Amino acid sequence: MNHPDVIEQHVLVVEALGKEGLELLQQHSRVDVVLRLPLDELRAILPKYQALIVRSATQVDEALLEAGKNLVVVGRAGVGVDNIDVAAATRRGITVVNAPTTNIVAAAEHALAILWALARNIPQADASVRRGEWKREQFSGVELVGKRLGLVGLGRVGGEVARRAVGLGMEVVAFDPYVSLERAAQMQVKMLSFDEVLSTSHFVSLHAPVTQETRKLLGAPEFAKFKKGARLVNAARGALIDETALLDALDSGQLAGAALDVFEHEPTRNERLLNHPAVVITPHIGGSTVEAATRVSQEIAQEVLAVLGGRPAKFAVNAPLVPVSLAQVLRPYMELAERLGKFYTKWVGGPLGKLEIQYEGKIAGEETGVLTAAIIKGLLEPIVETRVNLVNAALLAHTHGLEITERKSRHALRYESMITITGERRVSGTLLRDEPHIVQLDGNWVDFVPQGHVMLTRHRDRPGMIGRVGTLLGQADVNIAAMQVARDGPRGDAIMVLALDDPVPADVLEKIRNELDIQWNKALDL
């Protein structure tokens, strides 16, 4: 791979980076490695560099970015970018890249390693022998062959765990509402509901991102659903578990053990966890292997060189700007496209699978690739931990088993231009007064702005329905800002759209559905 166009570029590396990545950088640019540099000295020398590479210790805040007047790219040699002010970098036209795929194998192997250690009491037995004991009878374990492994999350790491567990002779089941049945079947994984995974698995391993919906995913009610004597593995994110509830489940015997590589607060100071005899603990080393370190150095070097050479980076964290020639036409539609994607995911709430995107009217005559990327960004952002942007959207769609097809028509119904997403359900949108509007749901014409709190219902059109819904919401102190009903005919099937000032509590949503014989209802926070 030749990069003659970046030979004169200057790269500053301020934290340890594998020699393989350094050698790649040195072939194509001038590289200075200066470790443990005081912040004031770093600010002083930064103006002469076009690229800065860090790991997790260096805080790349707005002040540091301002000092780097000639920075083109900041590279994070790892997955997270919490130590980088991405918004400030974007405002300054600085691309931020990371290396998110390098530790997948390492993380998967570590999850299985601590699962095995948990099954055979290896840490406890090791400590006992080192104390001069020989108590073989205390460390009888369980075999993995023939046992059911339940995965919560079947993304990149979860998929690698599944592949290896099948090879070990385990039966693998999973819960992931955004993975298609076809993709799971290819991995020899049976998809079940969340409760079924918890209640039928001998081992449960977490591989979900931390989002608003998954924080404290496992608490006391969930641990009560576990198969009696099951074992839990978490090498994903500590915030997925209520640690107090986990310890209570261990003490009661509901769980036989837990293996943890991640914690709610790190380093953990939870004495009950640290001293519990049924807990295997490692210090967040899931991605720490020699091979992963080599891959991360090579991947971040390639990403930095791509940006310096003016080429697209696969793992750009902040989205690139729309080309100037298309900006005026496409930028308003990009917001519409992203909002449609986000609405679809929150509305459907299940496997995305195969989707068709249709561009109708005037917009069909434009270059729509960037709009499709914006739709994918909207589809995936609510459900994945990885930052999604216009550069990596297609790659992440493929990773999550999302198949996208496009269709164009120069003719549009009712509006000058319209974008439609069709899968399990169908949603269409357009621009009205330069603002994104959703104008069709499952073939019913509507008109609302996809923002704030929205409740949707599907019901039979009959007298009093609107009033009864309003009464139940009013009793719950939920204020209605706007309302409309679309129907296929008098007393036929209807869709009601309510814009609300307040979120709808789950019990109120269920009460509306049950008392009014509604086919389905959904409360969305947009």
C-alpha cells in the first residue's frame, strides 16, 4: 500500500503503540513518539502536527484541539473515544478515528475463558493449592458439553462466542431483537425471547451495548427468572448488571456463580464482590492480548494514513461533510433520512433484517447514497454502542445482518419528494417547510414531526375511542399536544398518532391496550 501523498505529514504519538503500527506510519509520514508528556508541553508542540494518536490516558479536550491548529485527524488506538471531545473536533473539521474491530476475538475468547474457569472453579482451586491445601472434593465442577449457553446480544463479539461454544458441544440460544433469524441460523443459534434465554440456560453470557434501555438490564426481577443454579458471565459492560441484585441472587443460591471482567465502577471497590467465593473476577482484560495490541496499532495507523491521504476512513467517529456540490439539495433530506431510520427502529423494535428504501419524486434524481447512509445511521444508533456515521454505516449494516435495497421512482404521491422505508412495517417521510415530517404509516396518510414523545395505536375505528384514550392519559397526567387519526374507511382499521408533552408510563400503555381492545400501541421517545 503506497501513500506518497502523505510523506510530508507529521504524526505525534503520545501513548504506547505497537511497533507494527509505528512502522506502517513511518513508511509514509514523519512520526514522533513522545510518551508521558506534560499537558503544557503537549500543547506547545502540537501545532506542527497533522495527526495525533492517543489511547485512553490523554484527554483530547477542546483546549488541546484548539492548540492543534494544523490537526487533520485524531486517532484513538482502541474502541472508545470518551477521552476525545468529538463535537469540538467536528467543529474544527478534525476527523476522529478509532479501531473498533481489533479486540473482537480477544473479547470472545476471554468470555469463554472465564466461563470455563467458572464452570470448573479454577481460580478457587488454584488459590487453595497455593495455600498448601489439597481439597479436591470442594472443587467439583460442571461440564460444558450438552449445556445450554444463552447469549444476550448476538453482535460481533456475541457471534464469535457462539461459534466457539457450538464447537465445544454446547447448545447456543440468544436474545437480540435486532438480529434476523436467518443470520442466527447461519451461526447454529436458536433465537428466543429474553425471558426464555434467562429461564432455560445453564450459562448466560452478556454481549449487549449499554444504552438507555439496557442499563441495569439484569436486576432482581430478572435474576428471579434465571434457571435455578445457572451461572452468569459478563465480559461486556459493567453497567448491564445491578451488582447488589446479583450478589443477593448468589447468596440465595438462585445463581451458582458469576464470572465478571467488567464492573459498574472500575476499578471495583465492591467488597462483597471481591470476597464472594462464587465469583470469578478479572480486571477488564477482555481485549488485552498480544495479537489484539498488534491489530489495534495496525488498524489505527491505516485509519490515520487514510485521512491524511484524503481517502475515506472505515472507522471515522464523526461524520464527513456532504460534498459542496450536493450540500444545498441533500442536507435537509439527510436529517429527514436519519429521523426516518430512528423512527423505524423505535417503532418496529425487532429484527431489522431486509429493508427496502424507496426514493420518489424529485429526490430520486439525485445521488442518494449519502441519504441511505443517513437512514442506516438512524436505524442503528438506538441499538448499537458503536458510533455510526456516514462513513461506516454500510459496514455496520452488514455486520448486523441488515440487508438494504434501493428503489427509485420519479413519480411521488401527494408530495414533490418522498422517502419510504419498508420492512416489517412501512413509514414514509418528506420535507414540509424545510422540516422533516412523517406522512405515511403502513399505507395510512398522516402528518406529524418525528420528535419528542409520541404514542401510536392501531385499533378499530368506533365511537368514543379517541375520548377514552384521552381520558386514560389524562388520569395519568400525560398531556396531549396534538392528535390525528388515519383510517382505511368508516369503522375500519385506524392508526392514531398522539404528540405528547410527557412520556407514557408502561403500566398506562398496557392499560390502554387491554381496556380498549387495541391491536397494538407503542410509546416512542424521539
